[in-house]
Amino acid sequence: VQLQASGGGLVQPGGYLRLPCAASGSIFSLSVMGWYRQAPGKQRELVASITGGGSTSYADSVKGRFTISRENAKSTVYLQMNSLKPEDTAVYYCNSRYYRGPYADDYWGRGTQVTVSS
């Protein structure tokens, strides 16, 4: 599985960005897809995730502002980020998690930088 995230950039506070992540491989629809972020000096944290069936979960810090979605036919997951704040500044990473019984295979893409600043 290879993941290619894009869509990052510089945006003013209150602005928006949409991050797409395209996946290769045949297990996309069976995988839990997630977006993580890592700010300088901080640990990587889970921002949002979505199951193959479309169930979603969000970090408290982004609830009501970010929306994760997926198009299984295009093997692509999206993160729509609205009302961006300076504290959302981080490198954003796409993750694919495929469960094989009790085991999980994790795949990561290269990050895309999001900077929120005036």
C-alpha cells in the first residue's frame, strides 16, 4: 500500500483546506483510514478516522470543524478542514490500517505541511 497526501499550504486563521490522500493497492475499502498530525516538539496525534463502512471519529480539538470522508471507488480519503486555527499548524499524515484478525498492518504516507498564520 502506498499513500500520497497533498493539499497542504499556508492559510489564514478562519480559512479552510482540503487534504486528499490517494492510496494504491486492493485493500482500501477494507481499511480504516486516518489522518494524523504532528506539530513541532509534539507527538503525533490522531485527528480523524473513518472505517470502510463510513463510521467516523474525531479528536475533540477538531470536532465540528474537520470532516473526514472517503471514496472507495477512487481509493481516496479526504480531510476537509474549516475554521482553521494557528494551533492546527502541523505536518498532516495519512494512515491506512488493515486488520488481519488480531493483527494490524499500518501504512503511512509522506506528510503534507499545513500552516495557519496571518
